[in-house]
Amino acid sequence: MGNIRILTSKVVVFIALMCCSISVHAHGFDYSVLRLSIMSEHTLSLTLTSSLDAFRKEVRQHFSKSPYATPEEFNEQLLAHIKKTLLLTGENKQIALGEGAVTLGHETSVVFRSITLPKNLRKITLTNGAVKDIYRHTTKLIVTAESTGTQTHILNKSNGFTATFFVE
């Protein structure tokens, strides 16, 4: 009876520690999630989510000569940084991200909706340079499309924060 109680206590502590480590990792400075949803043959949306601290570090590093003073200025600088460093390429041509929106919070999201893809596009190469300056940063890329299902890639320094995937 005593051994079962000890084992149960160990299992409960283990599960509690696992839950805590998952929640810490989800808002970690060195981790982000990039969701790319292919909505139709020629349109997709892109959402990059990371901690506010990670985005602040990138903005401070790349806009040190003109630091932001308001949240609106931060949003503008963050969007400019991401448009410059997050690259989508198809058929050797860069795909424009278009209009973006920032949702600030402990977990901050940057969303680009209605990204237009070239016709007859078969594959896309994505390079996430938006967070590459953060030491040991890792991005989980989730690509969702009706025709190909869900694809998952891990982007980090060893692969140049780059992945190639099929869209048809």
C-alpha cells in the first residue's frame, strides 16, 4: 500500500513538472511557431507567434538608431523587420507578404492574411530570418493545406531557418 502511494505521488509530480515545462517552453524566448495555411490554390495566410521579449530583442537590434517610443511604433518596426527577413520564394521569385497586423501580449502574434501565390506554384521555400539573431532559437513551422494535409518542419541554425514544402 505504501509503495503504491509513493509511486502515485511520483507520477503526479512528474505530470505537474511536464505541464510546467511545456507552458514555459511555449512562451520561451528562444522558441516560435510559424503557421502557414494554404486557403485556396493561390492564397495563403501566415502567422508568426513568439514571446514579446524575443520580438523586442530583434527590433532593438535592427532599429537601434531609431528606437520605438510607442506600441504603434514597435508594431511598425516589427512588421518592417519581418517583411525584410521572413522570405517566401516560389519558382525562384519572392512572394510578397502584403499587409500585416501585430497582436501584442506576452505571446505576440504577427499575421499576414491573403498572401497571393503565383499560378501553377508547386513548392515554396520559406526562410525565417525574423528571429535568427536569438541564440539557440528554434521555429516550428506548421503548413496546412487541403491537398497535402499538415506538414511540420523545425527551423533552426543548422538548416539556415529554411524549409521547402509542396503546396499542391
